[in-house]
Amino acid sequence: MQDHASADDEDRALIAGVAAGDRAAFTTLCARHGGGALRLARALTPNEAAADDVLQDAFLAAFRHAKTYRGSSTVRAWLFTLTRNAAFHARKDVARREVPDTPLIELGLAAGFGDDPEVSASLAEDRVALEAALATLPEEERVVLLLRDMEGLSGEETAQTLAIGLPAMKSRLHRARLRIMAALRRKGVGHAGT
């Protein structure tokens, strides 16, 4: 398996090729990161067609602005930032859904703090329930969970992609993890006899 530094070096070489007009480098970059960017676009949009449009806009922006990539983040994080920006731009006229601010203690209790770790681990095994639970999360929490836990970005990369500070990212991630555990528990996932 390729290590992160090696993959990042290859990505930087690809983006330099894209900046020089190399279409093969662009195709490789799209193949390499299109899946993750599409997952992010799906998390940020109401349907598959909108996600496809966002993905296309993000990679078009990457092609057009490859020369502006300065290397302050990984290419992957930069592409995810472009995807996030494309999604936000696509729906700037849509009012954002308000989410009640549930106190952390309530979220912790609903998530089952203090349960056996095996119970918590088994919650994540049911993919259908997990996807349904993800869909119930507010967008900002769904996206931070997707970037950090599913796409494997570092905390710093996740915060940078979301244009927020690291402490704010950690807070959102904690809240998202609690909400998803609570949603899975309500569905009975991970409990004996289910």
C-alpha cells in the first residue's frame, strides 16, 4: 500500500502536469480522487444529479485553476475544498435547514456512553443503517464525519477543507459521532437480538 507522503508527491506531480496542460495527468487525478469528491458532493447536495453537477464543477475548477495550487495543503484536500465550494455555490440561494442544538450530555446518553466497546463497534457494521443514520445528520456534521472518518483526511486537512478552525472541526466531529451513534441506537443496531 502506498504511503501518504508518496501519494501526495504523485498528486503534486499530477497537478503540475495539469497546470502545464497535460490532459492525461488530469484524467489520472480525476480517477484518483473522483470517488472521494463524489461522496462529499453527495453529502452536500439533495440528489445524485446535483452531486454529479457539483463534481463536474469542482473538477472543472481544478483544471482551470491548477496553476493557482500553492501546495499549502494536500492536493486531495484542495480538491475537496473545491468540491465544497462548488456545492455551496450551487445552492447559495437555498435557505439552510435549522437544526435544534441538542446539549452534548443528551447526545452522549443517547449514543450510549459507557456501553461495552464491542456494542459500539458493531453499530458501524450495518452499512444500510449507517447510511440512513448519516442522512439524518445536519449537513455540517455529515460532511465533517465523511471527510475525517470516511475519507481519512487529517484533522488539519478537514478543518482547512471546511474553512474552520481545528477546535471547531473537533467539536463538530464529536457532535456528529454522538448523533450518529444515537441514531443507530434508536434503530436497534448493535444490540443483541436485533
